[in-house]
Amino acid sequence: MDNTNWAAEQLVFDSEVQRHFRWNFTMNVFDGAFFWLGMSFAATTTIIPLYVRHLTDSRLLIGLVATIAGSGWYLPQLLTANYIERLPRKKPVVVNIGIFTERMPFLVMALSVFLFAARSPALALFLLFFTLTWHTVGAGLIAVAWQEMVAKVIPVHYRGRSLGMANSAGTAMGVVGAAVAGTILYRFPFPQNYGLCFSLAFAFILLSTVFLALIREPPLHSHRPAISLAEYGRRLPPLLRQDSNFAWYLLARILTVLSRMGTGFLTVYAVERWHLTDGQAGLYTTVMLLGQASANLLLGMLADRRGHKLVLEIALVLLGLSMITALLASSSAWMYLVFAMIGALNAGDILSGIAISMEFAAPDDRPTYLGLANTVPGLFAAVGPVIGGWIASRGNYTATFLTAGCLTLIAWLTLHWKVREPRTSR
């Protein structure tokens, strides 16, 4: 495509984006709302670790939940970026492939609980990890396409509010979902209680696909020639050498995902220390979602006005404070504050962790930057919770939380002093 034709297509594309902006903004909010409502019934920081604890006493396996949840979404993204980069429309990948790779695993997860948790715990544990891996890796396979679709249809100064409102609506609905999940865990016997929770998770995230499919994405062709995956890989090291700001950002994100090694153990830590029931511990999900819902709107507006780097710094401060508070807590009531902070930092980390990567590069390079920004830290997210579980098994949860706190401080220093806000630096 010559420059004249490409410029003409760009003008048509910009016009279509403006024409459908309100519709796409609304559909994006509804998609996020029902997706996060569904995920409140299968929260990887509370409900799934509690389910695993019914099947095994291994702290390493409990830590494996956070490893899969944290790394599965990250790892496949760079592998798909070269392909996604050349697609004029990203939505078909997100909807048509995502329904099988990201949504369907929860149905299988629910069935495995009903069929095997009571009579074959080892098989149920295997199927839990299999379906959780299927879901997270499947989400990672379509993640670049989804992020690029959002970047295309939502202008840069509205992305924070769009993602913030979507996540806030989802977490607000998720508060109700978490309360229902806590009631289910309390009133129904094991394993039916967890089977019901995972069934509701599947139903609501499947419903979110309807709104995702209604997004109106205009086509935009790339003027880059097609290259092989091997050649694409050879271009990545020079890119990082030339863009030192982005390279420092990647280092900060690596340290960030390692510093989250303690979050997957907070619920089990509270249950074991204060002898809580599953129903009581399930309330922590409600508090976490309240914190996330409240923070999403505030941080979304702050990100649009001041940039996403500041929001990521705030999230790291909250992460450090949550580890310190958990260590110093004198009763289980203090853990409500811990989970409120976890919810707020999740809001900032998800919202700005996605959106800031869209601002480091021009549109043609954006899928590559998105892939790097997620896959490289994802390699370390895979080992962080395992290291945390190993530290906990060799010593106790205190050592895990202290290690996480030290890494959080290093991550904040790197992000604050070495990374420039990409929106202004470009």
C-alpha cells in the first residue's frame, strides 16, 4: 500500500473511531463488567487457593495457583504479536478464538469439581491446574489482539477512564458476586460449593463475550511487510537497545511481578493463623473487590490526566504496605485492610499496566511493544510465587512477605527514577 492510499485509509479509520466512540466505550465497559463479575467466583487470590487447600497441604502447590494465574496470561503474547500486527481487524481473534481458549475452561473446571473432588482429590487437583492453565494461557494467546483492539477504538486520553470504568463496574458487580460466593462456600458442603462458584464464573464470562462481539472495530492495514517469526525475533534485541526508556520499564515490571510473590498466600495465611472458615475467608474477596472498584475510577481519571507511570508507582506503594500490614496484623480484622489495598493495587496494575504499554510506540510497532511488555515479565511471574512457596515451606509466610516487600521497594525505585512517562517523552 503506497503512502497516499495509507494516509487516506488512516483518515477514514480516524473518522470511524470518532463516530463509534461512545458505542465502543459503552460495550467495553459492559464487557469488563461481566468478565470481572464472573472472575469474582473464581478469584485466584482467594477462592481457588482455598479449593486447592482442600485437596492438598502442599504450600508449593498453593503457590502454583499464583504462578499460573500470573504467568499464563503474559507468556504467549510475544509469540502472537507478529501475526496480530498484520491483521486489519483484531476482534475476530478475540471473540472467535477467545470463547474456546479463555471462556470454556471454566465449564470443564466446574465439571471436574462435581465429578472428582470428593472421590479422587489427586485427579481433581490435576484437572484444576490443567483448566487454570488452559484459561490463563488461552487468555494470553488473544491478549495482544484484545489490547490492540482497545487501543484502536479508544483514543489515548480516554483509555484510562474506559478501562477504569469497565473494571470498576466489573468489580462493583463482583462485590455482589463475591458476597454470593462467600454465602455459597458457607451454606453448601464441599465440593458442591466450589463447583457452583466455578459454574457461575463460566456463565458470566461467557455473557461478557456478547458485549465484546458488539464492539465496532474499523479495519486498518499495516504497511509493514510480512516477516518470519525467526526474523521477527532477531529484531527484538536491537529494539530494546535503541529504546532505553522501554528497557528500564521492562526491568521495573520484572521486579514488580516478582514482588507480588506473597499475594497468593494471604488468604491461606489468614485461615491458618486465625483458624477461619472458608465462608469467613471468602469475605476477603468482597473487600478486595470493593477496594478495586473504588480505585478503578479514581486511578483511571488520574492516569488520563497525569499518565500511567504515576498510577503504577502508587500500586507498588500499596503492595509494599499490604505486605507490612499482613506481617504486623494482630487479628484477622486487619486483613480486611490488606485485601482492600490488594484490590486497589490490582486496579492500578491492571489498568495502567495494560495502557502504558500502548504509549511507548507508534501504532505499527504497538503489538510488538505489547508483547514484550507482557511476555518478558511473564517469564519471571512464572517463578515468583514458586519462590515464595519455597521460602514459606522452608521457613514461614513471614519470610515470603518480607522478601516481597524488599523487591517492591527496588521495583518502585527503578520505576520512579529510571523510567520517563512515555506519553510526554515520545
